[in-house]
Amino acid sequence: MSDKGTSVVIVGGGVTGLSAAWWLARSGVAVTVIEKGIVGFEASGRNGGGCTHYQSPLFHEEQRLWPQMDELLGYPTEYQRGRVIFQVDPRKERFHEGLGLRLPKGYDWEVLEPRQVRGLVPLAGDNVVSGVRFHFGGHANPQRTSQAYAWAAQDLGAKIMQHTAVTGLVTSGGRVTGVETARCTIGCDALVVAAGPQTGKLLAMLGIDLPMAAARAEMIVTEPLEMMPFTGVDGNGLYGRQTLRGNLAYGGGPHEWFDDVGLEEAPPKPSGSVTRNLAKRVAELLPKAAHARVIRSWSGVIENTPDGRPVIERLASPDNVTVATMSSVGFGLSPATGHAIRDLVIDGACSFADLSKLSLSRFEGLRPDWREHLGWLAPGAVEARVAAR
């Protein structure tokens, strides 16, 4: 069975693929999104919702777009501006000095005394040693945002195929001409691969090596608490927010690495070890919330490149393929990433940022044992190494 095709096929129904679909549809492009499960159901909908990636070349566009997204999409994202970061480790009392060197110029922020932190974040305790407040950045609701992208793209004519795993790619004349699924083969003029931890496997079908490792990203959610004046709070190695219902939703590792994530597999379920670790650190960061019950946890699978940065590039060969693997920072950058993918697909270059540092070519000469060197090994592999010693 075959489908008559579309102009652009996007493999991956997370926020990156959905944002790209919306941007392309806005430009009048016929686009089809293929998702092996439910859109936004994996890491895109199960993260801290942060929108403050100041070390990315997409940062300026991220900051320009987020305050407009509810109006542009026509659906709520629950975006809220600003961020507080504070430390409870006395060794990090002057962390703001290094932070100031990394922040782009032109964005307003301030150093906070412990009492100021507690005024904004009443669930913090007497263990606060220092803090900062960003008057930029912020956070949004990952589930609502994922759905908003999907609905907005469909409103503009985009087609979304859920529960449809990709089984192969059709090539002809040095280009990708179709995407094979169990349901049908869909013809296309261009392909966008934004499939999270499956991106490497899909590119391997084209003979392209994308070094990446998959890991579980886990969040915990507490029972609702009294609303704080400021709801976007990071620290103690954690990222997260207080939801509009008052729940605390937090993640931040440690990661559990996987050897392989299949093209058709459901995401792994949460594990107790990561959940307990997160709960302990949330209680350390916000001791006045230590009594709160954890009522649920979320788990999604994220992809990570060796240097922790995304790969966003239109390939030289096949030259009608654009790849976007976000290395754990996909949600917050999604408005800008979708714009960049739109530019790469239609114009061949990004109109608003230099993406050269995000090219796949930076991994040329990468040591073959890079995962072992970084310690990014699945639990079974770690145990085997210990036993062999």
C-alpha cells in the first residue's frame, strides 16, 4: 500500500517535530508528521518545562518567541516569564560570578540575598546560601505545549499520523523519496528526522553515523501545595516548576542509560532508584515542602550527543534530509528549533542564527569508546565491568 505523498515528512511527534510542522505549515508547505506512539507522550511532555537556554545559538530566538507563543499558536502553553536559581551548598555561595560570564549581554538579571530568595520562594529554608533571578527565560507546561503545537499545525493543514512506526526509508537518485511504515509508504520531497533517541537508527539507514546515547529522563510530582509568588525555581542540580495547581514537578537525573531503544518500543517505565534520589534533593532544595507526598512520576527517554549539544543540520547528502536531535534541551528551544528547521528545509540555511557549531561534522575523529569514556553505560554493562575487575 502506498500514500500519494506529501511535500515534507517529519519523523518524530515530539515538540521539535511538531514545532517544525507548524512552522512549515505556516509557510504553506504540505507536511506529514509520523509518530510511533502519541504526540508529545515521551520526553517532550515529561520534562521541567524550562525555556532558558542561554548557551545555545538559538537562545535569542527562543527568548523572542516564547512570550508570543500562546497568541501565535492559538492554544495555551502556560508560559510564565522569569526564573530563580539558588544554591544550598556553601561551596557554591559565589556561583553567580561564573554564571555572569556565561550569560549573553542585554538580558536583565540580579543577585539575590538568602532572605530575598525566601521571599520569592517561601518553600525554601534557612539553608539558602545565594541566588539569582532572571527577568528573562521562564517555563511552560510541556503537555499543553505539545498539544498546542499539534492542534495549531493541524489547523494549518498538517497531517499527523500517530501509532505509526517507521520501518524504512526509500531513496532514489541520492535523495530520500519516501518513508516506509507498517501502514503505508509515504512519498516526500524532503525529510526531517526529529525522532529523539531513534534518530541515530533512522540516519543509519542512510549510512550516516550520529553518535548518541539514550537515557531515562524522570520527573516527580508532589501533591498540590500553597502557591509561591515565584514558580520557576532551579537549584541543587534540579530543574522544574510549580504547576498552576500547586504541584511541584522536578527532574534532574541521575540518568539511567540504555544500550538500545527500538524504533517501535514503548518508553521505559519509571524506576524507584531515580525517584527516591529526586525526592531527596527536592526536600533539600525546598525543605518546607519536605512533608509533601510524591503522587506520581513521569519517565521519558532523551537522547544525548557526546558533547551534550544538539545537532541541527540539513545534510549535504542526501541533501533533502534535515536532522534535529536536541540532546536533552528540546522543549525550551522548540519555538526557535522549529523556525530553524523551516528555514533549512525551505531556504537551505537558518535566517536568524549561526548553526555551524551544531553540525554533525564536529564528531569526526570521535573515539570509538566514547560512551565508556564518559561512563554512559547501561546498568548491566556497568555491573559487567565491575565483575571483570
